Amino acid sequence: MNFEAGNSSYVTPQLTEAEKYASLFQPDTLLAVEYFDDRRGQTFLEPEKKLMLAVMEDAINCFQDNHSARFGKRKQLFDDAQQWIFAVSDEIFSFENICHALGFDPEYVRKGLLRWCDK
């Protein structure tokens, strides 16, 4: 740091033209905490959880959108979604594991889907 004699103000270093232009292309150093500091109160999901939520959302949409199908591709989509939702499995992307990772109770979601079917 350079300080002028008798003055407590900081003297900024003089940059050459080449240094000024080169500084435009240097990456900014910014911590994640500093970046997200102004976004407090908002909920952010990690990429893995976003993927899990998308898988779960797709299955529930397939279940609900194709509920009335009796044959064909739509019936197959409904059957696949129903089998995945109601299966008891410990695979990494099973319905139960995704629910637990996202903080949902799998039985509560299943009961809600069954109530939806009854309506």
C-alpha cells in the first residue's frame, strides 16, 4: 500500500493501457456466499435435487394425465408411473428415496394420489 506523506488517503496505482485492457478479461473472484448473500429467504435446490424433483414431477404428471387411458402408449405411461410410485425399492432413484431426499413423506404422497384417483 502506498500512502502519501502527511495524508492518510490511499494512492491508487497507475495502470498502463495494456494492464487496463487485460484486467477486463480476468475472472472476478466471488465466493458463493457473497453471490447468494442478497438472495436470502429464497430456496435453492442443488442440481441433484432439481433432477429428483423433475423425475418425481414427470411421474406424477404421467400418472394423472393418463389415468383414464385403457390401451396404447398412454396406458403404458400410466402403468409405468403407477408401478414406480407404488413400488417398494431401495434403488437410488426410487420413489421412496426421492421423496426422502426432498423431504416428502412417500406414503402421504401415495395416499394423495389414490384419493385423487377416487374423485
